[in-house]
Amino acid sequence: MKRIVLASNNAGKLAELQAMFAPLGVDMVTQGSLHIGEADEPFHTFVENALTKARHASRLSGLPALADDAGLCVDAFGGLPGVQTAFYATQFGYPKSDDNNVRALLEQMSQIDNRRAALVSTLVAVRHVDDPEPLIAVGRAVGEITRQPIGSNGFGFDPVMFIPRFGKTFAELPVEVKNANSHRGQAAQQMLGLMRERWFS
């Protein structure tokens, strides 16, 4: 197994995951580079959506597939926006974008003192479309939402996700430190272990 299709067209996500999976010696390609459109994500949990995306990419590519479904779960909002994180800003009349998501979040939280939130990443990998034993890894990075963006590294909610043990937002951390400790970094390390044990042993 030398090629895995990533069921995403997010350049930031691809760069992060390519670096994390380099030790396996696999070539990770985006589904978009194979002319595969995005799957529907009709579910309310990260794991169901990630599994749907992985099976979709594997079915249309004939390759093993890796999918990530990630989002921000804010305590004060009962865990929302969750799986709807990518479209969060559109609920408030803004066009879909990372910057608008951050803007909308800060506006909605302007009068809220409980700033606790978690970035959650669920990675699902399948060897083929009908794989009965998908690999599932979950990472959570718990922190607090700042009152304004700080830092210029990263993407998504990184500039407003303050991580107390570092005393910085994810966007202030060096890339290698962020990747090792982020929700996606945690999930990727778990997934690397699972792949080594189940697929490459």
C-alpha cells in the first residue's frame, strides 16, 4: 500500500497530514486531484461523517482512503457547532470562510464568560470501500476561546484557541509543536499506530 487518498480538498489539512504520515512512506493524494467530488455529510457525529467520506473516496478511487471530520465543540453552546463548524459563519449571514467563522464565533461569545472549548478531530481509514473494520482515531485539544485572534500560524480556529499549558494560541506555536499537540496531531498519532499494527505489520 503506497498510495492513500485523502477525502478532503483542504490544502492546510493535506499539508498537516502528509507531514504526520511521512514515517509510513505512503503517498497521500487529495480526492480533488483524482477528480472526486466531496461526499454528502448528513450525520450529526464526526465519526459517521468521516466514515461516509472515507468510503466515498475509496469507492471512486479504488484506493485506501483516509478521512477527517473535525470541528469546534463549545461548552457554552452545548458542544456546537460540532460537525457544522465549517459552515458556522453562514448561520449568521457571512460567506463560508475560516476568517468569517472566527468573526462569527467571537461575536456570538462576546457576552459569554465560559470560554471553554475543544477542537475535535476524528480520522477514519478504510482499506477498501467495503472494509468491515475501519480504523478510527479521535483527538481532542481542550482550551479557551480568546476574545480576539492572536498569532499567524495555522488555519481555522487556531488564532482563537488558547491552550493553557502553552500559554499561547495554536496560531502562536511553531508548526511542529502545534502538529504534535493539536486535535489532528493526536488523532494522526493514534492512526499511525493503528495502521502500523493492522495494515503494515
